[in-house]
Amino acid sequence: MRLLLPLTLLIAFQQSTAFDVAVIHRNKSASTQWGIDSDYAKFEATNVTLKTLLESTYEIKSDYISGIPAPLETMRFDLTAKVVDPDMPALKKLSDKQQSLRLVPILEERFHLQAHTETHQLPVYELVLLPGTAKLQPLPATPTGGGGVEIKNHELTATSVDMEGFAKVLTDITHKTVIDRTNLTARYNLNLLWSPDDNINPDNPNPPLITALQEQLGLKLKPAKGPVQTLVVDHIELPTEN
């Protein structure tokens, strides 16, 4: 399935929610450290690739983004975008998706981006609940809202996360789309310890991720095929700097 994106028309922004100023520079340092920091009125990316920018904008994993010319694919950039006189009530009404898409006009104007999405049946994981397990303890009903997730040295600590959100975290870890099929609607506090699949340290007691999910949380990543949205870059150029 091929879906053409009229990117500038994908979402109509009022002047109060659009970025007014954008500063872009090539980052020619030898560092591989990068970061993205954003709030309602500002987006700041440091030492990022184009794939990272597109992933942040369209919420499509970099593994599913294609079409960037090889010379541009390895380049890194610093980008800062700001709202000069932010209308905070209007900005706070935007959904997460709308917040991300606010970068689209900048990418189109400065990188001359043209792109479209395609949906393909690709290998995915389905997150399912193992029968006969009771390792997940639901939290008491609380007001809706996002929880917190921290990952450090292959240890995951999640606070008040639902299974849909946890599936997105697993997508980041596995680099493969994870679809929630648990039918669980509650929120949970989770702790997960695992080792990389290529770990060869016999002193590391933690199992690989798939085994850790089963043993510690009673969850299973089941290989399957499912619809995955991909982003195809039709045209992109080295941006004008300022």
C-alpha cells in the first residue's frame, strides 16, 4: 500500500503553534554522542542524522526509513527550532503526534524534503501473555497519563506503564515493531533485566531479552507478520545553513 503525503497539509498549524525560527548547522565533530531535547515551545537536536530527525518527526523507526542518498545518510546536524511568542494553552492541546509533525515545514523548507509512506506486511513481534502466569500486578486505577521508563545497562524500570506503551519500548529495544496482543488494559510497574543476544560473558547471569520477558514478566514475544508503516524519502537535499 502506497500513501502519498501532502506533508505541508498533513496538519494545519495555527501561527501560535508553529515554529517561528529554525537554526541548522552541519555538525562536523568526531563525536558519536547525540541528543534531542524538546518542550512545547522549543525543539533542539544535537549531532543527529537525518534518519534520527525523520524518526522523531514521523514516529517511524529508522529501520523503516529508506531513500536518503548515501552522502547525506552519514552526515550529522544541529537543529534548534523555537516559537518566539508561544501560546502555551494552544500548544498544550496538541497531541504527541501533532507535536512531532511541527518539524515538517522546517524539513520541507530547509532540506527540500519530499516523502511518502508505504504500509507493508513485515516481520513483527506480537506481545502476548503466557497462559497460567500471574507475574504482572496491576496498579490501582489512576487518572490517565503517561508513565515513566528508564533503561540503563540492560535494566528496564517502568512506572505506571500500560502494555501499549511497553510494546513501544520493546520496539525500540528490538528494532522490530512490537504489537500489543495481551488484552491487558491496566497500568503496571515493571522491572526487567536481560543480556544482549550476542553476550558471551559467562559471568553475566541475565538471560536474553525474550527469555527474560517470559521468566520475569510472564510475557512472550511471538514472531508474526503484520502491517508496518515505512517512510520513503523521494527527495532531500543538504540544508541551507544559518
